[in-house]
Amino acid sequence: MSDKDKKTFESIFTKTRVYLVVIGIVLIILCIQNIAFIIPSILLYSVLLVYTFWTNNKNKTELDKHIQEITFNVDTIAKNALINSPFPLVIAEEDRKSYMEKCKFCY
């Protein structure tokens, strides 16, 4: 199992691990009491695991989209604040020369 798969697997079961373990224990006890419930229990638990994976992936995708949207909005607000700033602003490059010194058409 790769490192990314381990992280995904761990993140899925961090929130619902206790519930899945309790449901698994109850299903095992039920199967010990009545052998006829083994196949339905396995099917039910499999469906529950698939649903857990699907729900977690859906929530993760929605969270990623929300974070990207917030980041874009904050960047836009910051750019607008700099552009509309009433204070003078000098943009310098790495060699510490201002843009105006390099611009031939500015004079």
C-alpha cells in the first residue's frame, strides 16, 4: 500500500472508525447466534464500507473546492486593496531597482 493510500485509508476511518468497529462486532455476534445471517451481514457491512468511502471522497472534494474559492476571493481582495491604496507604492525587483528606473517610456 502506498503512502497516499495509507493517508486516504486513515483519514476515512478516523471519524467513523469507532462506529464501523461497533457495527462489525454486533454483526459478528449476530452471526454467531444465527449462522443464516453470515452472508447478509457480510453484504450489509460491505455496502456500509463502500458508502463510507464514497461519502468521504465527496466531502473531501467539496472541501477542496470551498478552500480554492476562499483563496481566490482573498487574493482578489488583497489585489484590489493594493491597487486602490491611497498610499504611494513602489514595486522593486530583486536587484532593488524600481520599475520607473527601467522603464524607457515613463519619462
